[in-house]
Amino acid sequence: MPAGSEHVGLVPMIINWYVGWILLLTAFISGAAIGLGFHHEQFLGGYNSFRRRLLRLGHIAQAALGMLNVLFSIAVMPDDTPRGYAASFGWMMGGISMPLVCFLAAWWKPLRHLFFIPVTALLTAVILTLIIGPR
């Protein structure tokens, strides 16, 4: 085994740690920005409007998936195999694309058809994480 190769499997997990914390930071920022208008009853069409619901969902998904990326980075056995890299990528892709699709679909409704991207990434990530197992 080449020198330093024992840490190769940790690289994607370290990236998940950073992506997770960045998602949390941006969730707090987006929540603060969205929250500036929430005291207006008709903000973005009212409480039950499609646009407002998707913005709330995107903000919460950003925070929750950020936490799941951090959890993945510290709780799962490092796996220097294609499935390990795919799980890591799935968590990152899902964490970034889910809030992005929510925000974009709130802006332009036909973009809701892109939800298959984060859903597929997250389903793959969860299944592979279960296969990899805990530390």
C-alpha cells in the first residue's frame, strides 16, 4: 500500500463535512433573507401558496441535508470503493440539488419536474450508506 493511501477513503468524507457545514451556513442566511418578508400575510402569495411552501421546503431541506452530510462524514465507515464515493457524492448532490430545485421551482413552476435529480441522489446515498455501515 503506497504511503498515505490509508487516508484516500477519508477524502470524500472530509468534503461531505465541509459541504454539510456550508449548507447549514447558507440555510441560516437564506432563512434570514426569506424571513424578512414573512410578517406580511400575503408575502409570496400567502402562507399556503405554492411559491412560499417551496421556499420553506428548500430552506428546511438545506439545513436538514447539511446536517445529514455532516453526520455521514463522521458516522460512516470510510469506504475507498466506488460505492463509498457514490454514497458521498449522492449526499453532496442531494444536499445541494434539493434546495436548489425547491428554490428554482418556486421561481418557475415547470422546474418542479427536476425533483427526480435530488430524489435519485438521496435514495442512492441512503442505500449505499446502509450497505457501508457504521464506524
